[in-house]
Amino acid sequence: MNDKLHITIDGPAASGKSATAKKLSQDISIPYIDTGIMYRGLTYFMIRYVENFENRDVIENFDFASNIRMDLDDSNILYINDENISGNLYSKEVTDIVSFFSSINSVRKYLVNEQKNIAFDKDLIMIGRDIGTVVLPKAKYKFFLDSNIETRTKRRMDQKKININDQDEIDKNFDSIKNRDLIDKSRDLSPLKPAQDAIIIYNDHIDLNATVDLMKNIILD
């Protein structure tokens, strides 16, 4: 890896990675890349173009490099084979199955390589679940955001503009995040965990500005 400035932000679902990276990017004038978009984009592609896309063996043996050309620009607009698919990334169809695709080794190997290529010749902030441990293990600054599952459930519901007093919705989103945590932490390849040299920030009781200020104090010291 070259001497470009790389900052990694990892953490579980709804831990505030995207909002934090976006504000940090604005404050220090370094672009950020949300690798979750790439997993969603690949999921959308598989649903749309690959027969038997729910069969793990089919996905494991799929030749991603020969069939997919993925471009993610500094505005986090995603193109696959020259098609702008950004408007399809958060559909229910994609959301319901993205964690399944993200757990498949061939998918992770392909996208880790793509992410390394993106970062090779530029300063950037990259967010995900295995950036500090696998994608950019030599990054100069590594952060891991975390908070309890109740806080993350509320954040997810706020993002979706769901009534936070609806107990059925609370239970459904709680279970969804709990299940995603289990998948992310137990997969064989690059499980979710802080890098040994990552700075862990528990942001249950601090807001976005305070979280970003903590990071800037370290980066700009």
C-alpha cells in the first residue's frame, strides 16, 4: 500500500458509520466510500440478472470479474456495467437478502479486491465492517463505532421514519439488527470485529458532532 491517507470506520448495523463518515469527510475535505453500497449493488445485480440467485453454490461459483464492472464515484453513486443502480439499493427486495450475499466468501473476496483498488491511489475515508481488519489493515487511522442494540434499533427506525412507539416495529427492527449482528460476527471470512489497533468509540450517549470531533482531535493532532 502507498502513502495515501486512509481512515477506516467499522461497526455493526446502525452504529452511525455513514452519517459520521459523511460529516468527517466534509470537515476534513477527504472523500468517503460506503462499502455497504457495493454489497447492496452486487445483491441487486444478482437478483436481476442471475438465475437461482438464492442458491449459495451458484453464487460461490459465479465469475464476478468477468461479468461485472463496478464503478463507485466519490459521491457514492454506483454503476454496474455502466448502469446507475443507486436508486435500487434500498429496495425491500435488496434489503431482505443483502446479508445473505454478504456472508458468501466469493462475494467478499471479489468486493474486498474492488475496495482495495478504489483506495490504492487516493486519500479517503472508507466505512464498512471489515475495512480496518481486512481491506485496509495498514490504514493510518482506524475507528470502530459501537452502541447497544436498543440505541441502534431506535436509530434504524428514525432513519426509516417509523413510529418509535410502535412495539411491533420495535421488535421487528430489533430482531433484524440482532440477526445481522450474528451473521456479521460469525461468518468465516472477515467477521465483524475491531482491528487490534482500532480506536473504539461507544456513541450511545454522544451525538454525531461529538463523535466526529473525537475523530478530528486524533486525526488533526
